[in-house]
Amino acid sequence: MRYITFEEAESYRIAVLVKDSSFKKHEIVANYIDPMVQYGLPVDMSIAFTLKYDSNGKASVKFMREYLDTLLPTVDSLGVSHLYVTDAAYFKTLTKSTKTDPHFGYVLPCISKGYEHLNVVLGLNYNALIYNPELQSKLNMSLATLSSSLGGTYTAIGTGIIHSAQYPRSVTDIKAALADLHQYDRLTGDIEAFSLRFIDAGIGTCAFAWDRHNGIAFACDYEEVGLTDEGTYGVYSPNAYVRALLLDFLITYKGEITWHNATYDIKVIVFTLWMQDLLDTQGMLTGLDVMTRAFQDTKIIAYLATNTTAGNELGLKVLAHAFAGNWAQGDIKDIRRIPLKDLLQYNLIDALSTWYVRDTYEPKMIQDQQQEIYNDLMLPSLKVIMQMELTGMPMQEAAIAKAKEQLEQEQQRCLQLLTNNPVIKVLELLLQTSAMVAANAKLKVKQHPLDKFKAMQFNPASGPQVQRLLYEQMCLPVLDLTDTKQPAVGAETLEKLINHTTDPDYKEILQALIGLGKVSKILSSFIPAFEAGIPKHDDRTYLHGNFNLGGTVSGRLSSSKPNLQNIPAGSLYGKLIKECFSAPDGWLFCGADFNSLEDMVSALTTKDPNKLKVYTDGFDGHCLRAFSYFGDQCPDIIDTVESINSIKDKYPQLRQDSKAPTFLLTYGGTYHGMMSNLGWPEDKAKGIETGYHALYKESDDHVQARIKQACKDGHVTVAFGLRVRTPLLKQVVYGTSSMPYEASAEGRTAGNALGQSYGLLNNRAANEFMSKVWASKYRYDIKPVALIHDAIYLLIRDDIEVVDWANRELIKSMQWQELPELRHDKVKLGAALDVFWPSWAKATTLPNQADRDTILKVCRDTKTAIETH
């Protein structure tokens, strides 16, 4: 145990507890003691002590309790009344809390026996500020809490935020309360539901607030039944009368309603109040039109106000913590287990907190010039996303079962390869021997024979066993480490290791492990999600995933449950997955993918001549790079379009070899990555790195100039004006040898976002196209189902008139190129519409601007070819 005093005193009121690896006096003074003085706490009030960890940087609960048994008597003997704990693990042990973040700004009692009189305040390890300076607000909150507690003025955060609340219970009172809301031009809204799945959610309760202190909350589908034998307080009981009142209010209200994460609340409301069944597109669109005619979303506002390379938290509880404190009701896993009185108050606080979040972050969004992207791109995207999520992607149950069976067969094949490999046989003998030795070491006389352990087999899911296989038995190089500094055995590492051996048995093992990992991931993530799809009366089961706007630094759409952005694209696995998706009778499953969007955007934004001439002069990009990297290996190739493009036929392996290093170098990698990932010798890797940077000097200079500017501005501005804040770069001089690793990593993240952010063109195209659809006679004949990477997927009615219109209008929207940095007289963005038949695995591409006869001929030819084959 070590300690630091800052001014000698006979006793101290505050013990600052800091992890031993961060126990540096000048940092403790700068981050805790000096700020405490600013909050009115004298220097001689504090003493600092270490929090002990073992040599591996770990501390079990038992380890921490044993150390606290020594520490607490010491601090208590010094008269300490407050423990300022800057370590999350020790804070949890001292307070028996399961989480830390909800407790910022609170004073909790110590739970250690005999020391319950000690007050515990959660602080923050100052090292966290290196990675995310935005955390300073939490540190300030914790110090303010400490000061108020010692000064006798402490009040729990959130106390008194409700100034007036109405909780109408009868239909008559709810009708009157809703009628009163019409006097307000702006409201916030929030619902509590019974499930995260919109089909099971219902509207348990609903709340509206007209400012951050006043509002109403009422039950809709939640019926209070009291405590039952099952321990529940309420049931899901659809209330037609209250639903009708709420529907009428939403239709007639002329003001603006702000939601937090509108895609959930509005989606549930539209399905519950407007849709007659799961295929009711007319009801869906009517509801979406009403709910999105004047709405705001504080989740997107907060994203635009806080988007940073360090990441941000966009949950309402986190964003409004400084206002409402920790008002969570066990994270509302099941609202039926919460008494209605408590649930209504919780719901109302959500609505009040939404006001706080808007008041707090909207001015910042406007100040940072993010209002245009919010109004013109982000907010319109939400309506498209909600229709996609309510529509879903059509699948066939028989195809899902077939894919699962084949994937399980592939899983067994990989396992069998491992089982039969002689290297694995040796490993199993070693494992059995180790187990025998360990077991016998515990015995005094009787010894177990080896035969007793013969049943022990290699388990490819066991990290320690795979480590032993790769690094002890196969003696492969350790290329990556886990967070706990152990040799890594993950999929990315295996992909690298296969380039570090020529032994066929070793390669077979690595390939089997890679295949096993891929197929197991699909079986554990995608197949269960497919099987949990929603059956509808059109003989299809639908996958209703979630598309998340504001889930990435670059602004690109992400998705979850399942992550469709990670859906296998090629190989056996991709084909099997895509065969699960097919349109119901009377519809076509279609999609349009931008043509080489990221490469083309990079060429247009950087104005790099060698990137542009792929499009202006007709160079094959892979051939051009192969010539730059491996020119000495193809002496007959000269610097002309025809000659360089002939590499594809004359030197196909060189063209293939150029792809991996190009991808790595494009995203900030170096020759070290090639040596590690590809197993290439240093001279070869360095040569390719030099060739790449010589080829794309203009592009490099463009990106470096943008990152250098970020060191002055503290941000980079990417596609559509989206701001990506770079707090670490703001503190350094870019390119110097003293530049911290964290700042360099932030520079790479910002550099990657410069190109990746143009994935927002996909959102913009979908928004424009769907606006045309909604305004047309085809509004019920074209339904968006997914936005994945740079592609838009749709269900289009199987009608040549509709397909013809969609083929023209969608491609027009995807050819839009009005951003100043994208304009070019020759290089044009574009796409083509694919019709997927009989499933997503088979695409028929329709020519741009094709007439109806051509479309019909192309589709008939494809159908004939497939049926003949």
C-alpha cells in the first residue's frame, strides 16, 4: 500500500483511491486535487492511496476484498469520511453495484462490514481522458458531488425535476388530458412497451411533456392487476378505447413531437394503431405520413453534436444523466413487473429527459453547422428506415432449413479434418498426458493410467487448447495479442497465420479452423435470427432487423439483430445465406449497388490522377497497381492502357497478389501489416508500400492535409458536412516523432471516415427515390427492405410497368452527384438494378434506361437459362 499527502495534516476527510499503475503524484494533483480546490475543498483535506492489482493487471473480487481489509482500517483511522474511488472494479466491490456509469453524481454507502459510515463517490481514472477528453464532464460531476456531500448540500441528481404531472386513469380523463395538449406547439413523446419486437410490443404506457418539468403519462395496453402468484404487477391487455384516443390525438395534433430513438417508438405506434396486419402497407404508410410530418429525434441530434473518433453514447439515460440521474427501473426488461404508478413516473421522466437532451444538444448541433445534414439527410432517412423495418426481408422456411443442414454438414467436415489430422492426434496425446500428470499430482499413492484420459479430445472452441496447438506445437509466430496479452487465436489471426507456414498439415489445420469459425458464426448468429422470422400470410417468413443511423463514426448505416452489414457475400456460405431470401408470389426481390462507390469517391475527392484515370482512361485498377508493385516481374508490360490491362490475362497471380496489400494500405496500414498478414519478407513489403505511396501520392497528400488541419480545428468534415471530432489530434502537432500512438490511431480513423462517409450517398438516394415512390401511384407497389453497404434492396410488384418505372427512377437517384467535391465532367456515379430470381443468390442485371421489351427479354432469357440448367 502506497500513499501520498499533499499537505500534512492530523486527519483527512477524503481518501482518493487510484489504481497503482496510475499512481503518479503530478497527475493526481492536476486531475483531482487542484480541481477539488476550485470546488472549495482545501488541499489538506485529501490523501491518496493505491488500489492494488496483481502482476497481470487483474483483480478478482476476492483479491480486492482482501486488499480492502487492509486499506479501510487505515483510511478510517485517519478520520476519512469520503472515499473518492477512481477505479470501476473497486467501486463495484465497495458498493455492491453491478454498473458504474449510472452512479456518477451520487453518494453511496460503503457495504464493507464495519465501514458502512464511509461515503463512496465514483470518480474517473484520468487516463481515460487520453482516449476520450469528452469524459471530463463526468470527472467534473464527480468532484462537484464530492464537494456538495462534504459541504452538506448534496441532493441526488434528478430530485425535484417533476414540477407537475398528470396521470389520468379513466378514458374520460385521458381524453381530456390529450385535448389539453393541443395548446402546445411542441411536445416530447415516449412509450413503454412489452417487447423490443414491434409485433409483440404494444403500447404499455405513453407520455407527453410540454417542457422539461411538466407532462402527462397514462396507461394504454398496460392493465394493472396487482401482485399475483407469478409476481407480476400488470398484464398486456390491448385497450381499444385508449388506442382510439391516442390515434385521434396523433392525427389531429398540429404541433411537433420529439422522440428519442424515433425509429422504435414510431414504428411500434404505427404498427399498433394503424396496421391491420403485418402486410398492411397502406395502413403503414398512412401512419408513417402522420408520425413523420413534424417530428424530431434527439438521438440523431445528440449524435451530430457529439460524433467523435472516441465514440459516443446515445442512450437517453446516459445523455440525460446530469438532469434526471439514475431513474432506470431495472432497465425495464419487463414492464409487467413494475407497478403502474412507478411505470408512469418512469415514462414521464423519459419524456422530460428528452426535452433536456434536445435543449442541451440542439444548440451544439447548430453551432457545429450540423443542422443541414440533420434536416436534409438524417431525419428523412428515419422514415425510410422505419418502412424497411416494418416491411422486413422475405425468406423461405424450407431454404432456411436446407441452409442450416448444409452449414452443419460443413461444420462436421471441418471438425472431421481436424480430428483426422496427425498433428491434432499428437496434440490430443499431449493434452491427455498433461491431464494425467495434473490428476496424479493430487494423489499420494494410487496413480491414474493414461487410458483413463483417452476420451479427452481437442476442442477447437477452447482458446487455451488452440493456443497450445498454434504456438507450442506448430511453433507459429505470435502475431497478435488479446487484451490480456495472451497469444490471439481469433479469425483474423488465423487468416494471417496461414501465410506463415508451408507445411500442408499445418495449412489444413488453419483452413479447417477458419472454416469452422465462419460456419459456426453463421449458425450462431444468422440462422437463429432467420428461424425467429415472422411468418406472414403470403407464404413467406420475414426477417425484421434493425438499421441504426448514428451507429458509426463515418455516418454509414449499421444494423443489428442480425448485423446484415456482415452478411456473407461470396463463397459457399454467402450463397447458402442468400438462397434463403426470395420474393413472395406477385413480387420481385430487387437491389441496386453503387458501382465501385468507395474507389470512385476517393478518386473524385482527392483528385488523384492515378485514381481518376481508371475511370477516364479505362485502366483496370488492379492491373495498374500490380504494375506499380511488381513491374520488375512483368518486363514485357509497358506504361499504356492496353499493355497494363493485359496483366489480367498474362500475370493473373500478380493482379491477385496486389489486392490484399492495397486494401491494407488504403486504410492506413504499413509494411508491418503485410509482413504480419501476408507473411511477406520485409524487403518485398517495403517495396510494395513504396510503390503504393508513389502511385497515389496526390491521394496521400490530400488525406494528410485534412488530418493536419484537424490538429488545428479539432475535427474533420466529411460527406454532406458531417463533423467527425478529433479531440486527441487537437492536442498534438501532426507528424512529429513525439505524437502519441492514440493520436496517430485517431488520425487513421478520421482518414478512413473521409472515404467511408460517402456511404451516406446510399441513404440520400434511398430517401429521394422513396419520396418519389410515396408521391406516385406506385406507393404500395415498391417497398424498401434493406440498405446494406452501398446497395438498396426493394420488393417491387411483379408488373412490367412498375419495374420499368423503378429501373429509371432509382438509377437516376443513385446517379446524383451534386456535392461540389464529387462533380466531374467524365467520372460519373451510377448503379444498375438487379432482379434476384429464384433467390437473392442469382442476380439478373437490367440495363440502365432499358425499355419494357428489353427488360422482359432479359428476365425471360435468365429464367430460361436457369430452368434449362
